[in-house]
Amino acid sequence: MAFGKSAEVKVEDRELAVSYGGEDAIDPVSVVARRAYAGSWEYLLEDAIFTAPPHPRWSGAALINRAGNLVGVGSLMVRDASAGR
């Protein structure tokens, strides 16, 4: 799969969250925020992409844009995804 540019992903973009196997492997999502995220295990993402609704297999799910390019990888589910819009 070709890489896209995550910097081009904008709030309100419609993308696909895709994981391996099962009926719930592909879900349409909306980008609800772009902001910093500090993990409690010592890392900082300065411009994380937050999507909704949450993908049922979020950990490791690919974020794919309309051109079919990989623009992100799902890491975790947070309660305040749309905060700071």
C-alpha cells in the first residue's frame, strides 16, 4: 500500500479505518480533531489524528484516505477524541 501524507488529513475528512478480518474490519470514520496527545507512557504526538466513531479493532488499524493511501495507524481509543476541535 502506498503511503499518503498525514499532514494533508484535515478535520471533517472522511477516511476508512481498516483492520484484519471479520465483518467489522472496515469502517468509515470522520476526522474529528488534530491536536497534541501526551501518552501516559512517556511519548508525545504533536499532531495526532483523532477519528470517530471508534473502530472496534482500533489497535493497529490502518487509516486510509480516499486515494487508497495509508495516512495513519490506529493506536488507542480515547474518550475525548473530539475535544479541542
